[in-house]
Amino acid sequence: MSTTAAPPQVAEPEEPHDVRDERLGKNARLAAVLRRPEVGAMVAALIVFLYFAFSTEAFARPSGASTWIYTSSSFAIMAVAVALLMIGGEFDLSAGAMTGFTGLITGILMTHYHWNVWVSIFASLVAALAVGFLNGVLVMKTGLPSFIVTLGTFFVLRGVDLAVVKQIIHQVSVVNFQDVPGYDAGAKVFGSYVKLDLGWLPWVKVPSTGFLTLYAATFWAIVVVLVATWILQRTHSGNWIFAVGGAQQSARQVGVPVFRTKVGLFMTTAFAGWIVGMLNLFKTTTAQSTTGVGQEFVYIICAVVGGCLLTGGYGSAVGAAFGALIYGMVGQGIVYAGWDSDWLYAFLGVMLLGAVLVNNWVKTRAEQMR
């Protein structure tokens, strides 16, 4: 009788007790942080704040902070809208002139034609959205760079703000319309403010400097940042914005509504211009033909400092808001420090170049650490 030997038992290798997913390593976590567009702007904002807070007396006082908070808030509203458009791969050079354009429409309708305040405000909104829609359609239908199309729109708005306004009211500004019936209702939404007594802070030595004034622009800016962040991170529209900015042709092939998305983004910047126009109008009770001219480049710089790439497909609303905060703090900090205010322009140039270099370096490092 023959017997068959049993096959040798092969011991299976034991699983190591400490198995770690390489995606959970320190490098991966650091890379995830570095890949956040707003990180660089947050750090830069903290450095700028600490520098001016310790080098000047007025900067960190509540009364002094009221000024740069208001300035930062106004720029943040536009910077966030411009950032969304840049993430979508486009630019809008008419964004600055739009703020003066909408303010003049509202002011003229209220004072010269005696329209109801809310009807005047709504009319300027319709005009702004129409310009934004036209910008988007021209860019998408003609294939021309948005830089060229919106530059043309910028000059058109400048001409309207100067020539047409002068033709109607024989001057280039509308002033002192706070006595117009119903003005107070609009001022409550766009021109109101609250005062907080922070005189108990240890660095407030003079009681009169302990009041922090928060204007309506600050609350509007917070809402804009929150809504824009929610859209980018939680909605299909946010995915579409990143898609059309990163690879427009591929996005179209997978069913992304490219035309609708980009036209909507141009209308968003126009809408933000209307908000800022109303905020300026009801705070200063003045609308001028030169309002906002030249600020379109500041909005782009704030967005770039906040992490947006000039090539599109990358950025965040929070980062753009921090970019605007940096601009506001530096602009007022230079005044408090007693420097020549013209240094602000030099700072803007350095800030733009530095942000582009840092963003590219951080993005490269983050990719290498995956």
C-alpha cells in the first residue's frame, strides 16, 4: 500500500501590527495644509498685523482699526468675486469702474429724476448685471481674451461715467442727496454702522480711542465670503468653476455647462461691483465719475495674494479676503507709521510678485510631498 505525503505546511507571513497608511503620514498632512490656497495669505496677514501693531500706537487701537477694517471689507467683496472669476480662468478689468457706474445711476435717478430709492437701487443692479452678462457673452461667443473684452468695457463705462453724466446733470458727481425721501431706508442696509466699546482693552490708554466702528461693508463682506466658500466647496457650481478654469475643453466634454458658468461668473463680479457701489454711495453720500477707477488691479492682486493662480483652476474665497485684509492693513499702517503714502504702490508690486513666486513654490512642494 502506498501512502501520499501531505504537502508541507507553509506558514503565512504575519501581518505587521503597526500598519500605517502612507497617506496619513506627517508629510501627507503637511502637504494637505500647503495645498490650501489661503495659507500663505493668512500667515502674511498675521505678520503685517503684528508689525504695524507693535511699530505704531494707533493701528491696534479700536478707533484706528475701524478704518482699515472698513477698507479691507470693501476690497474683500470685490476680491472674492474676482477670485471666483480667476478660478474660472477669466479676468474682469471693468470691475473697478462698475462701482462708480452703479453709484452714479442710483444717485442720478434719486436726485435728478426723483425716483424711489429702492427703484433706483434696483435699476442700477439691473444695469450692472446686464453689463456682466454682455461681458460673458462676448468672451464666450467671440473667443477673445477676457482681458481685452473687459478692458473695452472699462473704457465704455469710463466714458459713460464722464460724458453721459455731465450731459445729464452738467457735472461729474452727485452729492448731498441724504435729504431725498426714502434715503434713510437705503442707508440702513448699505450705510449703517455699529459701535463697540472696547475701552477695557489694556492697550487702549485714551477712552475716546476705545470705540470700534463696524460699517455695513464688514457684514456684507462676511456674507459674501461665506456664500462664495460654500459655493466653491459644497455645490456642483463650485466644481464647475474649478473645472472650466483648469481644463475648459475637458470640462465641456464631460457635460459641464461652460457657457452658463462663465457668463454667471462675469455677472457675479458685476453684482459685487453693485454692492460696493451702494456701500460707497450711502456711506459717503457722494457718487463720483472717478470712483473705483484703477482699483481693478488691486482686486486681482488681492486674489493672487490669496492663492489664486493666473492660469485658473486654483484659489479660494477666504484667501482673496485675506489678500484684501493685507491691502487694507498696509494702506492704513503706512499712514499711521508716517511713511510716504506712495510706498503703497511699491508694496503692491512686491506683494504681487512675491505672491506669485510663493504660490508656485508652495504648490510645487506640496506636489513633491504627496
